[in-house]
Amino acid sequence: MFILLAVIAACALAIAVHFLLPDRALRGVAVVPAIATVVAALVYTGLQWAGVAENNFWLWLASIGGGLTLSAIAGALLTAQRRRTDATERSALGI
């Protein structure tokens, strides 16, 4: 049941990450929180299967911090890709 705490914390903190990243209008509102939630769940589950105890600080840091880090990177990459795609489309349309 502790996995729910890690997943909810990662999702809630990733909402703040979404608003802190620039050009949030170029990506979906739920993209960054969804990535953080999935990564946190996978990391938490993987570490639990590896034998890390639920009260271990590193389990929480890896799951929540890893989810936030990867979601921030993915959000920045998606925004950059969207900028490039939009520029290509504008030039193709002659705008």
C-alpha cells in the first residue's frame, strides 16, 4: 500500500514541474504527471522486488526523485520536439 504514497507524491509534485517548465502550452497538461507516475510506480516496484525495505530512504528518493527527473527531461524534450515540428509545418505551409 505504500506504493500509493509514492505514486501520488510523484504525480502531485510533477504537476508543479509541468508549471515550472517553459512553454507548457506546447504539451498536454497530463503528460509530465503521467510520466512521473508511471516511472515512480515502476521504480518502486522494481526496488521492492529487489528486496529494498519500505522504510528505506533510497526507495522513496529513487521512486519519487527518479519520476520527477525523468518527467522533467521528457517534458523538455517533448516541448523542443513540438517547437521543431511546428516550425517545419509553418515553413511547409508558408506561414
